Amino acid sequence: MVDQPPLCDLHIHVGSSVAPHIMWSIAHQQGFKLPVKDYWEFVDLITVDPRRDRSLDDYLRILHEWTERIQSSPAAIERSVYEIIGKEYRSSRVERIELRFNPMKRNEGGARDLDHIIHAAIRGMDRACLEYGVQAGLLFCLAREFDAELNEILVDKAIMYQPRGVVGIDLAGTERNPMELTESVGRYARLFARARDAGLGTTVHTGETVATSGEGVIAVLDQLKPDRIGHGIRAAYNDEALARLVDTGTVLEICPTSNLHTRAVRHLEEFRYILGAFVDRGVRFTVNTDGTYLCSTSLQREYNLLRDAEILSGEELERARVLAFEASFLAR
């Protein structure tokens, strides 16, 4: 591992990256009532099975029904953040990591104080950074299904805790169709402008499913003006979206295994086309995990996947690796 170059993960969710045995331990410590009594059945419960889970909605169902609920206490979120950072450093030499989560999905619908959840996440991050000598930051995920008032509070909290290690905001949740996205994305414009003005980085989940399109990516670029886009793979099929990504210099956060599991990308050959289009047009992109344990992957495995399948050359992978450090909000 000493000879391996350091890696940077810009797109990794707290809810999908804690080892099952840690989640099992947290659930029992909190007296969380599980629908299974056997550990291996629990692993199946919180891990994507490509034979069973065939869409982004299936992926999100696991997060919302189980992992986010199990992580819903200050002690649970502190341990979760701590364990993720340490594991990613040990397994893939991830020396810079930006963890994203929605604090409001960890406070049991308001039953627990939101600030205690955030402080706990920061404690877990600080402890891991001290022990492993890595750099880490937190991103707060706004939710497409939330009312405007709740997303406003999340932006308020991100700005408030920026001096403590919150480096940006994200917008997450299922995009139902391109028209819905292009018509509704504008309602987040003011929130993203506030975050930018405060010095926070901004990123948006978009272009992640076959139901969406390059038009959604264009709408996000026009109205939200993010620094980065989570996934954005459907832009490969839209010339205007490709041109806009190049003109704006927006960086894509590509998550290969996740996109294959959710059927956003059908197979590696389609990934060859998508990433080939980005390389040919000069679109900047990085390689990330999305969710290590949910997808049974690691950041080093993601790089190996693209290299071994000869989807990207060694030089192209090195460009993506270096860009991840440069595009990190921690680099500001």
C-alpha cells in the first residue's frame, strides 16, 4: 500500500459505506428492532443484490428503510463517520475524502436535536483524521422530497458549521423524468446561491438514471451552477450537455459499480462509450465509490475495474486521480 498512490473520494455516502458488522453492532447497542435475527440475513438486507435490486429506487430503499434509521443517533453517526474514514484509508489509501449525508435523516424526524447529530459527525471525522493523518470534509445533502423550509435549514446548518469541517452541499433524491427536473430545479437556485456566497462547494445528483437525460444536466448547469455533478452519465448522450460541461469546467463524480448496480449503465461496454465520450470531448471527471459496502466495492476496486476492462488507460486514470484532489472542496 505504501507504493500505491494516494486516492481521493469525492462522492461517498455515509448511509452506504459502513461495514455490515459495524451496522449490526450499532443496531444492537441502540436496541433497534431488526426484521432478522441472523447476521448474514442482515448483510443481505443492507447490501445491494444485483439479482434483486435493479434500480436507483431499490438502492435508495435500502438506505431509507435501514441504514439511515440505524445511524439515527449521535453515537451512531459519530461511529459511522469514524469507521468509514479509517476503512477507506486502510483498504485503498484514501488520503482525502468528502463524506455526504443528510443530518435530518439521522435525527428520527426531529425527535433528536439536529445540532447534536452534526457535532457527532464532526467528532467522528476529527478523530479519524487525527489517527490516520488524512483530510476529510462533510457535505450536507438537500433532499428533493423535502419541503423548501427543511432544505433551507440544511443550508443554514452547512454555513454555520463550515468552520468545523462542513465543506459543501449536495442535492440528492430520485429524478423521475427530464421534464420534472427541468421545471423544478429552479426552486433550489436561491439555496445554491447562498451556499456559494458563503464559500461552500456545491454538487448535484443528476443524469443518474435512464429516465433522465442531458436536458436535466443542462438545467442544473444553467440554474444551480454547481462546481461538480454527481454521476451525470446521461450527458454522454447529449451534445449540448457535453459542450456545456466543457464550457463551465464542471467536474463529474463518476461511480462505476453503483451505476452498474442501479442499471443506469447496462454493462461495461456502455461505460466504455460514456467515458469515451467524456474523454473525447474534454469533459472532466473523477472516479468515486458512491457507497462502498452497499455496492461491495472500494475506491481502489473502482480504478481497477476501469483499468482491467480497458475502459480507461493508465494515463486517463491518473488524470482522474489527480483531478479528484484538485476538485475537492477541501483544496480551497
